[in-house]
Amino acid sequence: MDKKFYITTPIYYPSAKPHMGHAYSSIIADFFARFKRMDGFDVQFLTGTDEHGLKIQRSAEKQNIDPLEFCNQISQTFRDLSQTLNLTNTDFIRTTEDRHKKTVQYLWNELEKNDDIYLSKYSGWYSVSDEAFYNEDEIEDIDGVKRSISSKSPVEWIEEESYFFRLSKWEKPLLDYYESHPNFIAPESRKNEVISFVKSGLKDLSVSRKSFSWGIKVPNNNDHVIYVWLDALTNYISALNYPDTDNNLFKNFWPASIHLIGKDILRFHAVYWPAFLLAAKIKLPLKVYGHGWILSGDEKMSKSKGNILDPIEIINEYGLDPLRYYLIKEVSFGNDGNISQERLEDCINSDLANNFGNLCQRVTAFAIKNCNSEVPKDIKFEKEDLNILDRYKNNISIIRDKIDNQDINFYIDFIINSLFEANKYFNDQEPWKKKDDLTRLNTIVYTTLEIVRKISFLLYPIIPQSSVKALKIFDLMEEDINLTSIENNEFLVKGKKINKIDILFKKIDKNND
């Protein structure tokens, strides 16, 4: 059976330019996409922008421009970010595209046909910033301003005619689904949060608005636009050409392998979205993973708080791969992560420059000088050589399993420990003292070079550009990177030319004098 993998980021709300939280979600998704391709999977990787709703309309009005023109400008910054982050996404969807509108209106008609949508009146608290409705017990009064307890965003009282989705009808089916599919929501803390929310009782959900016009019109009632979250969530299937369920994209990639999202939009993805799908008789995604927030100090990064680290500025100063590596390593996946420039610099120096970069430089320079710029031919493995080489082959099945359970922490720890062991091996074996025993010298060099190859393969999903540079030592290309060669315990070809390598990572001068 063909191996298929479909991963999605949240589609980003383009009310302002991208920030580090957007970069983090995208980089993590790209990590999984690259790993799966490296493991022989056919990967569909979707990102994009969610461009409807009152917040967009108001932002456009402030600038005195048409909402679509506003979205065209901001959405392009997110598309540019995808390129800047070196993402391997296969599609970039915008909710203003015709392909998306058609799918949303089709889904609406299916929900209405199945008696899951009805017309009534809505009154309650609404957050423009969150594009979300809140119950009385979900808001608080702060200095005379009503705010959401969870997001702290201001809310306003709204009363108007609205279409409703019969969310309450799906309370028990959802709970049954969570029980029968224990891996549907991850990590465990998020699953418990969702189950608790649903058990507290689901109320029917307002799924249209009359108070603004910027959105997809309700079929057969142009006075209403479709609620932005019913609109936005549908991108995951509109990008696969639903309702054409016979097309190859939908047949091959739905249900999605994983929706990767921030924890602040968990309810929409783990409650509303599966309820819509159940009502429309569409299979549910296999997993919804709610990762943590990127923090500055003890606070979530946000434009309103003015505590944003601009990913573009960081990349311009330090490079892309250091940022990718730092975010993947520093933020324990699933939890909130507190980041800073100082810790980024420490990470570049210790892990990338001193550890990986130095290993590549040392062994390459030594091989060029002492092994005729070739992968050594005359070698004889001893126990300590085979032990360190077999570590990779013996752990591939474990690594696969950990990745399938989104255990990035295990993966990065494995690489860091491998680098430490590789440097220790080279130091302890002291090949520079073995010039009277060329077979042993050659074996040490061969073993270390092979470790560099294997580690470069494993680092590829994290720091792809730097890994490809490192592999130029052996004239290997990006298309040569695969897990099979590690699993099969393949080794470097003896006698292959070794190329000099440029410095991979420049150390950051931390002298504050």
C-alpha cells in the first residue's frame, strides 16, 4: 500500500504581519513533512490564510481599502514567509479563492439538507479579535471592559438573526468518538480539556452573521455570511477538491494525518470541526495536535502586547537554520516555550557551531590531510566502531514510532546525544596518534565520516540547508537523503572523494565588554 501523509498548519488570519508563533507552527509542520518524505511517504502539506470575518473588514476600513485588496497584501506576506522559512508545502490556500467558496457552500447545503442547520435569533457575547462566541461564564469584567477569560480579548454584546448549527445534537457522538479514538486529540492534556468542555454541555452554534458582509454568502440567503470558523475549517477539504471525492487528492490524502494547531484554537478543531464532519458524513482527521504558545517572558507573544520577536529579523541576523533548530529544540513540543535571543545565541554556539559544525570540519580536514582526500579503503572495524555505528540502525523503528506520536523531544535528544558521542569517539580514538597503524587510523576516520553522513540525514528535517551543505563532503544531494540507507545499515563507498567543507555555523561573539 502506498504510504500517504497529509499535514496541515492552521490557516493564518492575515490581520497583521506574521510573527514567531506563525513561524513556529509552520516550521514544526515542515519538520514532519520532511521526515515523512525522507521515510518514503507521498506528502501533502497545506498552509494558507483565513481571510474573512469582521476583524478583516474593520482592518480594511481603517486603511480605507477594499477587503480583498487588504487580504491580497497581507496574505502575500504569509506566502513570502513560507518561502523564507524554506517550507516544503505543496499547497497554499486562501479562503477567498473560488475553489474554497464552492466547497464551503456545498458543505453548508449538506448540513442544511441533513437538518443540522436552522434559522433563529442570536444574542450573546462575541469577540471580534477571536472570531468566537463566549458564554456568560467564559467572560470577566476588567476595568469596566468585558473580556474573554481565556484570551483576554474584549467582547461585545450582539443580537441578530442567525443560522444555527445543531452542535448540541453531536455531544454524545463526539464523546463516543473521543473514547473510541483515544489518539484523536493530543497531547493528553488537550484531550482532557476538550472532553471536559464537551461534557459540560454543548449549545447550538451560531454559524452566520448579518452585521457585516465580508465573507462567503449563505446559499439562498444573501443577507447572511457564513461564520468565519465554519468557513475557515473547511479549507482542509477544499484544498483536496471536495466534494469531488473521486479525485486523486481527496482519495489519497483524506482523512488528514494530522491537523497541527496552536492550543488557543483547539475547541474549533477538536469540537466544532469534527461535529461538522460527522453531520456531513465525512471521515474525521486522524489527529488534532494542539501545541503550546511561544512566550516572551511569561506572556504569549502578541502584537497588542508589543513583545513580538520578528522571525524575519531573526533570520536576517542569525540565519534560517539556526532559528529552525532553536525553536524545535528549545520549545518542548506540546508545551509553551519561552524564547530569547540570548538563548538562541547560546544554542548556535554550543549545538550547531561547537558540536555539529566542528565535528564536520575536524574529521573532513583530517581525512583530506591523512587519507588522500578519500573515504578510507583499508579499514577493519572493531567493537567500539560497530557499537557506535549500529546505534542508528537499531533506533530507526523507535524513531519512526516516536515521530508518529509527535515526540519531537526524543528525536532532537537522540541527535544531540549522537553528536556528543561522535565527538567523544573521535577524541578518545585519537587518530592523529595512529599514523603508525594506518588501518586503525583509516577505520576511525571512516567510522566518523559515516556518522557525519547519518547525523546529517537525521538533521535534514530540522536544518535542511545546513544538512545538504554538510553532505557535499561526500558529493551527496538532497534527493539522496533517506531513512532506508540508515535502516539497512548502508555505509559510505570506500575510495569516494571527500570535499572540503566551508564553515557551517559562525560562532556568535558573546563578549559584552
